Amino acid sequence: MEGELLAAIAGLVGLVTGVAAGLAFRISESTRSHTPEPEPQSRLPAGVAEVLSALPSSAVVLDSTDRVLRASSAARAYRLVSGNELVIGELLALARQVRRDGVIRETEIEVAVRRFGPDSTSFAVRVAPLGGTGLILVLAEDQTERRRVEAVRRDFVANISHELKTPVGALSLLAETISDASDDPEAVRRFASRMKHEADRLTSLIQDLITLSRIQGAEPLSEPVEVSVDTVVEESLDAVRTAADTKRIELVSGGVRGLTVMGDEGLLITALRNLVTNAVAYSPENTRVAVTVQTSDDMVEIVVADQGIGIPPQDLERIFERFYRVDAARSRATGGTGLGLAIVKHVMTLHRGEVTVWSKEGEGSTFTLRLPRTDSPEPPGSTGNYQEAAQ
């Protein structure tokens, strides 16, 4: 009886032990299945965030799962990043290649990311592993403006080369012609006159280039002085009077007298002279060019109006570009360099002013120079012509 009791107790103990072992095994398996895998690094190494914030480029740091750990404000402004994702597929693919082989990669991409401004933005991209952290650094530098400046520079060099080549080539050809016609005094005089015309054109182009180079930086005038608007108008009209008389174009000036502005008298005369010269050049014979001075708020307005051929609407936004011509053939025939209006625009910028234009084909053009005034006009009754109309 005692033996049976011991056997029953032993069996019960074995059963309990087995159940306990089974439960322990299941708990062990359950614990193992719920043990989290080591997570990828979710924090930047010390000091990296401060360095990235000081970079001018758009900076993005990706972890091993392509999740964005940090993105600069520029990267978000350009919409390279949305939330915790790098949304530009080309950049994401490049980052994954760098993660696989650890080789730094550089490229250039065009991204349509801006809501306003250019249709696309050009980026110079550099993707590199961030030390031994397993993180990937993406740097994208906006080079849209640099590319635009390079394009302008290339166009400028091409245009100036063409403009210089034309009179130089003409001078060379005329010199050969004169040499061949040395026994014909009449031909020599005719060709010599033509050579002088081409030399004057070359001189004018070089002078315009020097003027444009001086002012295009838009730096403040070092020593501005008080300039009489009356003097600016009179000097500008005197400079073109001969050309106007040749075409029987009447030069008229009027408006408020006694106004002054702060600036460079020579540059202001150059700007207004360029406008009047264009008005005479692009006006038919027996018409009128009027220069009027008026005031508006704290500004002096010098208005140049002609009765010329006018400017097509599609060209109005570009006429102040260097070497841009509405009618290239006519401009060259009149001796224009294509720099006159560009100089006007830069002179106005230099004097904290502006130039505006209204024009209608077949009816003429009106250019207005607006400059900050520094004085008060003469008392009422002083309004009148600076000088009589040209005879």
C-alpha cells in the first residue's frame, strides 16, 4: 500500500514537472519572439547637427531605412523632403548606391520643385556616408542663379565679339579698297569717310562698354553731388541736335524748372542722351521729340516722348537687356551699339531710381526716368521751356 502511494506521488510530481517544463518552453519562445531587433541609429552623432545647420547647401541625413533623421530648412523649402521622406527619387537612388558601396558620388540634377520662379531648379549634388555611423549625407546646392549668370556671360562675349568684328572687318576691307584706288581721289575721299564712320562706331561701342562696366555693379555712388536737372536736359539735347537737324526733327523741352537730384552728372547726362538719341534715330523725318520734367511725390520725372515707329509689346520686357535690338538691321544702320538702354537701366539703379516705358507701334514711345528729388521746385509761374525748340 505504501509502495502504491509512493508511485502515485512520483507520477504526480512527474506530471507537474512536465507541465512546468512545457510552460517554461512556451514562455521562453514567446519572450524570444517578442525581443526587439537592434534598431538602426536614430540620432545624429554629437556635433553633426550644428555643422549641418551652418552649411549653405540643402542638407539631408538618412538612416539605414532611408528615413530622414534631419533636413535643413532649405531642403524643406525646395521640397526635397516631405515629412520624414526624401521625395526626389533620383536623390534616393543615389543615397542607396552610396550605402551599398560607400563610394562618394557627385552629380547635377534638375528638379521641378518651386511653386514660383523658375520652372525648375538646378542642383549640384554630393552624397556621402557619414563616417562609420551607417548614415548617409545628401548635400544639394542650388546653382540656378550661377547658371543664369554663366549664360548671360556667354551671350555677352558672343555679342561683343560680333559687334567688334563688324566695324573692324569693315575697316580692314575699306583700307584694302583705298589702297587699290589710290589713283582715284574721289574714291579715296568716299572710302575714307566710310572708314571714319566705322571708326566712330567702334569708338562708341568701346565707350559704352567702359560706361557699362563702371556702373553695372550697382554699387552706391562714392561721392554723389547735387545735380541740376536743367543742366542734364540741356546737355543731352545739345549732344543730339545735329542728328535731329539732319532729319528735320524738332527737339522740345519743358516742364518744371529748378529741380535737383543727388548723383553723378555725367552718368545722368549719358542716360538721358541715350534716350533722346534713340528717339531721334527711330523717328521719321519732320516729327517731334519732347523732353518734359515733372514732379510726383518726392520724385523727379524726366519724360522723353517721340512720334517714332514704336516698340512691339513682346519686346518691351527685353529692351533693357544688353545688345537686345527690336530691329537689328535698322539699329546697326543707325549706328546703335545695343547697349544704350542697358546703360540707362544701370544708371537709374545706381541713383536709386527707375526707368519705365510706354510704347505703341506706329504711334511712338515714351520713356520716363524717375529719380529722388532733393529740392523744391521754383514758385508757380516758373514752368516753361528750358530752351526754345530747335530750329
